Amino acid sequence: MRVILLGPPGVGKGTQGLLLCEHLGIPHIATGDLLRFAVKWKTEIGKKAQSYMEAGELVPDDVVLELLKTRLSQPDAKNGFVLDGFPRTIPQADALAASLSEIGHHVDAVVSLEVPDDVVVQRLSSRASCPTCGRTYAMKDFAPSQCPSDGTTLFQRDDDKPDVIRKRLDVFRDQTAPLRRYYEERGLLLKIDGVGGVDEVQERLVKAVENR
Ligand code: AMP
């Protein structure tokens, strides 16, 4: 199954995406994580992406597409994947559809996780992230210094600071939110209420994807 998770930063795409992948037995592919690794390892793509990411802006489509196509060509993505953070623009969505159709595939479902803006800002400004597995933890409820899953030291992302958060939400509204309509017109959009506990939201998500 090929699923896209759509929603603003902080809506829970990472947490919910990882759980959905465990449930479906397919990989979780998050372009933000791939880009952070590229920046950390100072690859050519990382060097091109870094300044955009620090400013909360989108990395140019051609740079992200190159990274995504390489990832999708790995054997574990052959039977499906959950995409988190991609596509973020209509040209990215068109490019994804084109490259899947070249190999006889298509997107099966696009889940829009819906949460009010103030909840999103609150979640982003209080989250700690694991640089290894991409899991995030709410610092207000639970403040581990190491990832309970793999022991890596957690950190606050540079772009989880208030001014960059606001910029990322503006970018979402202007460039990514139109994808809801794009996928609605193609009969692929499933809307899910993203407010609630992790298990509760996951249950809604699994149900929506399985009953699509
Ligand atoms: P995320 O971890 O999904 O919040 O992404 C972090 C940052 O990586 C974003 O603010 C963008 O700068 C960049 N990024 C991630 N995915 C994409 C994408 N599909 N297109 C453009 N930029 C992206």
C-alpha cells in the first residue's frame, strides 16, 4: 500500500506514520529526516538544503525529488510505503504520480491529519526529537534525555523555535494545503481528526486506511 500523510508540521505525522508502518509492515519515508541526515553528513544535497531548512522554507523541488527517488528505489519500498512530509507542493505531487506510474503503481490513499493551529504550535515548541529514529516526545508530559527506543540523545530541532514555527505554518498554508484539494479531486483524500491521544488517533488512521 502507498500512503501519504498530509498535514502541518506538528500534527503528528511522524508519530502516527511510524505506528502505521509497523502495523502495515512497510517503511516510513520522511523527507525531513532524509534531509536532516544529508545536512548532518554534509552531502551535496545537504549543502543545498541547509539554508532553506534553517529558515523554515521549502527545499527546492528538484533537490527533494532526487533524494526521494533514490529512497523509493530501495528494495524495502517496492511493496509500499508511508510518505511523511512529501509531497509538499503540487509539482512534487505530479512528479510522484509520474514516477509511480512509470513502474505501474499509484498512490492508494492520502490521509489529511487535521488539528487546530494553536495545538500544533504548542506541540512543536515543546517537542524533543531523536536524530536516529525520528521519534518525537512531548517535553511537557515526559522529558527523557535519551530516546527510550534506541538510547540516542534527544535534541530540540533548530526549526522548532517560535519564529521558524510560524514561518513553517505559513509555508504549509500557502504551498502544501492546496494538496488537500488536489487529492480530493482525485478521490484519494481521507480526513482524520488528529486531536486526541496517540492510540486514539492511530485507531482512526488505521480504520480510515483499511476501509478506504
Ligand atoms: P519536516 O521534518 O517534514 O518538518 O521537514 C523539515 C524541513 O525539511 C522543512 O521545513 C523543509 O525545509 C524541508 N523539507 C522536508 N520535506 C520537504 C519537501 N517535501 N519539500 C521541500 N522541503 C522539504
